[in-house]
Amino acid sequence: MVAIVGRPNVGKSTLFNRLTGTRAALVSDLPGLTRDRRDGVTDLFGVNLRLIDTAGLEEARQGSIADRMRKQTEQAIEAADLVLFVIDARAGVTGADTSFARIARQSGKPVVLVANKAEGRKGTDGVLDAFSLGLGAPIAISAEHGEGIGDLATDIFAALGLKIPKTGKKGRDDDDPAAAGDAKTRPPAPARPIRVAIVGRPNAGKSTLVNALLGEDRMITGPEPGLTRDSVASELSYKGQSILLFDTAGLRRKAKITETAEKLAASDAVRSIRFAEVVVLLIDAERPFEHQDLTIGHRVTEEGRALVVAINKWDLIPEKQKALRELKKTVAESLAQVPNVSVVAISARSESGLDQLMSAIIKTHATWNRRVPTPQLNRWLEEALSRHAPPAAAGRRIKIRYVTQPSTRPPTFVAFCQRADALPKSYIKYLTNSLREAFDLPGVPIRFSLRKGE
Ligand code: GDP
Ligand code: GDP
């Protein structure tokens, strides 16, 4: 028996629907509309869970309805074996969240803290704030978009002390690509496409590459919301993995816009970066790493996307070995935020290197989705601290107690530290690099932050 609790409008009903596969339940923007408690059954990894959606936990400030809802929630928690405590990551932690978290804590029941509405990056601060509720590490999800549901299922199992069967059946709506991250504990990768954008300066060869990848089967699936009218997405399949390719440049060329091509390409790039999970930065081997290439590269990591660098027109390069060595060095120096990013030499025109490019995309995507178990993280922390102790501030050594990974896409880590403000940036950098090395996370930006806490 699992109770979904939280203040109104955080997305409890949406999560209930997502987990049970129902669409019928009332979901509304109006706080408190779904007043009644609903029951439903879900099948996670072949285990039946009964879900209670309280959908109306409110502070009993005024009126008897709120009072009743609060009572109902207390009853639901009482009846439950596990509590899913939901907050709205976009809104951050509110007073109501805090006071209801207290009820959940005092119940003594195991609680999984769920930070909902965390699609995109709008929820990042809220996810980090959620630590302050004292309910452990939050798990970032988007009930509406179905993101993070695989990880949530895994956490639910862990909290109930259940083992996930190795070839277990997945929950019906468990369509989270994050689930593919760790083969040992996650169900097999679902058939959700990897969203890939190919960006680069005009003439780098983007259209040629897209055509080469799609071959004869080019199928235009039509404009996607949020992209320009003349950008298209095409789906292709590579060794059973579906890939959704965003191609913003192709049609522009046909429109023969030349004067402002650079500018347009830049804004196209920004849009498709937001849309993509993995960005392929396509570089002209004959004119490598001009200003715009670097700007795009930085943008990709700022937006938290996974990056693959493809050097095109490799057919034109005479001394390939030497050139590749030099290019890799340049990449390492100028894109220092993503050490060991994959650099693949290709020729879109003669269709060589495309296999390596696809493998790099799939591998980098898996890294981007990777979740490192908390015990491993804390073993790493202990080692990292003993190798290089944190400096002292005001005569006392700064202590870092605990580290956890609240979210993936990109991998995001939080360490708890009494005097977080006093820790120098260089030490945080040391920890980030050490973490990246220890858990092998090449080519993806890592978020590492400190929280005040014991
Ligand atoms: P409840 O009152 O806690 O049951 O919340 P609902 O499930 O009724 O959701 C409240 C509002 O939040 C609705 O407009 C939902 O569409 C929206 N919502 C739910 N989940 C998400 C999400 O993952 N992301 C975003 N952006 N909105 C969501
Ligand atoms: P876009 O503006 O980035 O879409 O670039 P295009 O795909 O239109 O390519 C620009 C020019 O580079 C065209 O003349 C292509 O034929 C050429 N080109 C693209 N890929 C290659 C390649 O791998 N080798 C060579 N030699 N030329 C290429």
C-alpha cells in the first residue's frame, strides 16, 4: 500500500495516473479540485502495488474541507506501507510542504521524496531545496512527461526492501530512458527515441550528414512544437535504438537565405540544443574550432546536454593521425567542462565514420542518464577527502559529510557541508574531477553543488 501525498497542485493525480496507467482521473490546475481519495493498482516489476491518491493535502488553516483533507491524508499515511511525498520542483519548498513533511516524518513510515515537474532544468533549484525537508534525497521526475519514473520505481522498491527481479516485468508506464542507465538494477531499455541535434556553422556539412544518416529512408515527421516551422525531426533506427534527429539547417539552405545565415544558424542551434538530449557539434576539418564552434560547445554544456564532437570532411585531410591528435588536444583545452568528450572523425559525403558516430551518441546518452548509487558515492567521498583533505577556514577544518545524486540528465550531485560557503571553488573542482574519474562520466556536464547541512 503506497500513499501519494503532498499539497494541492503538485501533481499527485498526474503521478497516480502515470503509475496506474489511468487517464480518467481528474487532473486540474485548480487547487483542491481532486478532493477524494482514489485507489488504484499498479504493477511494478511484476509486483502489485496498491496506490492511494490523496490529492488534497492542505494546511488546515480555514474551513472544514481542508481539515478533512488533512485527516484523510493522515489516515492514508497511517494505512500505507510507503509514502510518496510529492513537491512541485518548480515552485520550490513552501511552508505547507514543510509542515506536511513533518507529519510524514513523524509517521515513521518509509518516505520517498518526489520532486515533480522537474522536466527541463526549471526544477533544479526546487530539487536541491527539497533536501531541507529532512526526508532524504529527492528523486526528480516529471509525472506529466514520464521522466524519471524508472528511477522512482527503483527507489520505491528499495524503500520497501524489495529486490527488483532481474528480468522483471516493468511498470506499464515506465518509459524512462534513465532506466537504461544501469543494466544490473534497471529493466531493459525502453523503445523511447534518443533526441539528437546536429549543430555547427553553415557549410560544416550538417545537411549532408543528415541525408547520409537517413539514407533513402528519409522520412519527415513534421514540425515539432517549439522549433521553427522549417525545422524537422526525422526518426531513424540504429541497431535497434530509435533516434530522433533534429535537423534545423536543411530547409534553410533550400530557402537560400545567405546574408544572415550565420545568425540564423546560431539561433537554430540554440533552439535545437534545448530540444535535444545529445548534441552533435559538427566541425569542418578544414576550418576547425572557430569562434562559433566554441560558443555552441559551451552552450551545450551550459544547457546540461550531452555532447559529441564530429569532425567532418575528414576525406580532405592529408595527415589524419597527426591532425586528429591535434584536434583532440584543442578540444580538451577549449571544452574543458566536458573532459574526454568523444571526438569522431567522419566524412558525411563519403559516408565514413558514421558507425563510430552513432556508437558515440548512444554511449554518451547512457552516461548522461547514469545514476550512481549513494553508497558508492559515499565510499568515493571518503577516499577523495582522505586523499586531499578540505582546507581549514577560520582555524577549523571544513567537514563534508555526505553526497548523493538527486538527478540524472545530466548527472547532478549534492554534497552536504556545515560551512558550504567557506569551501573554495578549487576544492569543489577537485571533487568534481575526482568524481568524474571515479565513475567514468566522459562527455557530459556534471552539476555538483554544496548544501548546508550536517
Ligand atoms: P494534485 O492536486 O497534486 O493532484 O495535482 P495534479 O495532478 O492535478 O496536477 C496539478 C497541475 O500540475 C496540472 O495542471 C498538471 O498538468 C500539472 N503537472 C503535473 N505533473 C506535472 C509535471 O511533471 N510537469 C509539469 N510542468 N506540470 C505538471
Ligand atoms: P550545412 O550548411 O552545414 O548543412 O552544410 P552542407 O551539408 O550543405 O555542406 C556544405 C558543403 O560541404 C557542401 O558543398 C557539401 O558537399 C560539402 N561536404 C559536406 N560533407 C562533406 C565531406 O564529408 N567531405 C567533403 N569533402 N565535403 C563535404
